[in-house]
Amino acid sequence: MTRIEKPWGAEELLEVNEKYMVKRLTMLKDHRCSLQYHHRKRETIYVLSGVLRILSGTDPAKLEARLYRAGDSITLEPGVIHRMEGVEDATYLEASTPELDDVVRLADDYRRD
């Protein structure tokens, strides 16, 4: 397992192979990941604990926000703009296609490219 510290929490790569990828992520309260989308990557988010706000949609000015708690999930198709925010410290799984570098950031609180 590879653990990667992030400014918003942490990401643990549990499995990466040619067919799929599984990560366990921790999103800290009052933090959020970048506003982003993927060209090819399809991902399913499954909340294990805490409360996560997920914004998603096709127009960055009109994203839908919904709260996700333990047992809730959402699948994000390629091209869907999205962002995860910690309402409480939250832990969640991300199961996706294996494109690790397929991230287009539209906005980022931590000034990453």
C-alpha cells in the first residue's frame, strides 16, 4: 500500500493494475480537493465514515451539492466536473478505472497545477 499525504488529508493506493484502481481517502473537515474532471477515468465513491459533500455536474457554475454519509455512493462518469469537501472528517473508497494521471484541475485551494 502506498500512502500519499495531501493538503486536504491523505490518499492510500490499495490496488492499481491494468484494469482498475482502489483508493482509501481521508478528507479533513473544512478541506476540499480540487475542482476537477477526467477525460477517461470513471470512478465510484463509497463513504465509509464521516460526512462528505460532493459537488458534481457538467457546468462549473451550476454544480449540484449533496451530502454523503457512511454507506452512500456515487459514480462519476468521464467529463463530469466534481469536488469532494469534508463536512466532518470523512473516509471513503474510490474504485475507478486505472488512469492515475487523468486529472484536469479547474480550481484548487492549494495552488496545485
